[in-house]
Amino acid sequence: LDIGGGASAKVMAESLEIVLADPKVQSVFINVYGGITSCEEVANGILEAIDSMNNIRPIVVRFDGNKAKEGLQILSEANNPHISVADTMESAAKESAQLASKKEGAR
């Protein structure tokens, strides 16, 4: 998923809703290096999407760059059990794969 430079919270929410509409998706890994894109906007979009959906899968987020600290604070304050935050792209990818494996095994 490429939300493009300068994506708004609405674009992120709509994009996440599309991805999560696929029942084969077991976890979502969101990796944003914000140059133009504000991680704060992405965080708001993630929460907006989650608030409007019923069947949420685990979401692992890694932010770096433009407003990353603010975006991570928004996600932290939301205290949503479906969202976890990772410090590096590698650790986020690994966690997302492990969560998908657990969900797949639970079927």
C-alpha cells in the first residue's frame, strides 16, 4: 500500500479499510517514513479506520520522519489493543509476521 506523499487522515483511513476488507489479511504492517506525509495524519487515519470497522486485525506501526513523535503519541494515547508500535522497520515486519502466524493458526 502506497498512500503517497502528503496523504491525509482520510486517505489513510480509506486505504486501511480497503486492506482490511480482504478476509485473507491476518495483520497489517504500516511503515511510514514521513517526508511530505505527516505521521500525525497517518495516525489519525488509522484510528478513524479502526473506529468505523468491526473485524480489526493486528496493526503494527513504525513511523519515522515528519511528525513521527506526534503520530506515535496519538497512537499511544488511543491505547488500542489492536495497534502495536515498533522502533525499526525490521522489528515491525517481524512482529507483523508473527501476529499473522498466530491469527492463521487460530483458524
